[in-house]
Amino acid sequence: MSDGPQGEHAPLPLVLLIAPSEGRLRMLPPKTFQAGREWIEKGQPVAVIEHGDGSESDEVLAPTKGLMGGVMGRDGEPVRAGQPVAWMEAVPDASAVVKRVRDTA
């Protein structure tokens, strides 16, 4: 199990979600949809990295609140420790983004 949220931060609102260990990528199903987008809470597991026969795994946790952007691998694909497996858009004020998405829909 990992010690806490992983991710690389940049001045852009995009955050890479990083595999904390080597193994096989298993994406988790979405928990929350709003305005047609998948929302992620800080610390929410978005994937697991399975080791060996799958009886042990490490979670890939969202380092911040935001919108899921995309997956950078396929389910069951081998990954290395430190490899980006997904990306998300950090959102400090979710209500403003929901209003913007609804206004453009």
C-alpha cells in the first residue's frame, strides 16, 4: 500500500497520476459523474498496481480534487514504478467548473 497521494505538479492545472510500484495496471470504475465528467476527490484511488498473482497491490491515489482527463495505459498492462498511468485536471473550485460546463453544453 502506498504512503499517500502520488502525482507530479506543474504550473498548469494538469496532474499526472504516477504508478507507485511495478506491476500490472488495473483502472478502478468511476465513483462520481457531474455534468458528464468524472470527478475525483483528493486521496481517491483511481487505479491499482497489482503484483505477482494479484493478491498484493498498491493504489494510485489522486493528489488533488479535479476532473479525470484520461488513462495512459491499458487495463492489465505492465507498468514500471514512476510511470504515468493517467492524468487529471486539478480543480480548486468545482462549482465554477460545473457551471461553465453546463453553460457550454
